[in-house]
Amino acid sequence: MPPIHWLTDHLPVRRRLGTDPLHASITAGARYTPVPIDRLKVTGNLAPSILARRRLDEPFTIDRGKRLAVVLPFRDREAHLAHTLPRIRQALETQGIDYRIVIVEQAPGQLFSRAQTINIGTEIAGDAVDYFCFHDVDMYPEAAEYGCPSQPLRLVKRFSTTFRRQSAISGCYFSGAIAIRRDQFLAANGFDNGFRGHGSQDEDFFLRCLLAGLVPYEDTQGVFGELDNPVGEESYRRNQVRKRNKRQMIWQCYRRRIGQSGVNNLQFRLLDRRDDGRVARVLVDPQER
């Protein structure tokens, strides 16, 4: 039998759904609209479960009266942090949101794990908050709604400045700045702790949300600026790292193990913590199981 990586790289183990039960609810011109899933690639065994859970039980709403924890995972990006952090705080204070910011810095020694540092940030924030916003440190808000959404919400729709080929985001991209209620995040079991480097952790989280019966939305008026990625990150963006993460995600979906690793089995060492009440900065060493 060929090795697993050959099968996942060469065989059509995933296919596009090709349909979206909420197609009629994706309204042109509406500010908040469900992220379409018709072009989402999934293994055949997951497709029925995703489609069966794809329904709207209540209208989408935003509540600015809830308590927010913004989780900023990063490493080796002090210049990005210095640029982005004050802009996030300004937007939150302008909107009158009760917030805390948890900056999670991963210690040197292994490939950066955005997935696990986000999970750690939610653990540090604790149960005193109602919802989270997972925020990339290289994206700063220009027009963004930080209130508590009734369903997971991608705040980013368009970039005013970016190194990407396209400034507008389409499809199943679910990253950059994501707001989600704490109970919904726990229902999805957070992010998979096994991802290292870049690639697939956001797609995996999107699938977790769908399988938990959630309906991810996007803010069609959300505008962010995107800073250039430093040269130091290039080693984490090598094709072999992305391919490894993709294979891991596909294999877990195929075996229906998606969602088993997350906040339920999170392990890390807290190396340092500084807290001024509004902003907590922690240095952590994620532990692999």
C-alpha cells in the first residue's frame, strides 16, 4: 500500500461540496452574511454531517455589551505588535467595548504554532470573558466591528494595503481577525494543538465550527491593513511544512478524528507574565502530547 502522504497528495480524497443549503441567505449588499461553503473541499465521509448541520436557527446579531478578550499570538514581530496594538485598542475604546488583550508570545525552540498559542490565550483569559477575537499581529483595523457576534464572524473582507495578490477575501478563508463566543469556541474544542508552522490550522478550525453546528459569517464592510511578513518567517512557510499540515488535516478528517485535540488536552509552560489590567503579555512554551 502506498504511504499516506502519497495518497493524500495524489488521490482525490477530498471534493468540493458543490452546494450550500444557505445559498439563499447569502444576500448581496448585506453587511453580515454567511461564509459560503459550496467550494469547500472535504472528505466524503464529512460532507453529510456538515450539510445536515448547515441551518440558521436565529437571525445574526451583534452585541457590544459583552466582555471581550482579544488574543494576539506572535513571535519575532515586535514591530508589527507596536503598529497593530494601539490601533486595536483605539477601535475597541471608540466602540465602547469592555475588553482585555492577551498577547501570547511563543518562546524559541520549535516551529511557531499559531493554533496552540491561540488556545493558550483563551486559557489565560479565563471564564471572565464572553467572547474572543483571534487577531493576527500583522493586520490592523481600519473599519471593523468588534462587538460580540451571535455566530463566529470573520472581521476582514478587504485589505487597504497587502502583499497578497488580491485585496478582497472570498471563499472559505476564515482567519486574520475572527470573533467568536466563548461557549461556541469550547463547543468546537478550539484549534488543533498538533499544527506547527503555517497552513491548514484555520481551515481545520472552520471545519470544526461547521461540525459543531455553527454558521461562520463575514463582515462585508470590514477593512484592514496588512503589514509585510518578515523574512524570518519564510522558513516556516516552506512547502514541506504546509504539505505536512495539509496531510495531517486530511487524514484526521478521513478518520473522523477532527476536533479531538484542542482546549480539552492543552499543555504548556508559562514562562513569564506581565499584566496591567487591560493588556496581559505572556511568554509560553507549548507542549506537544
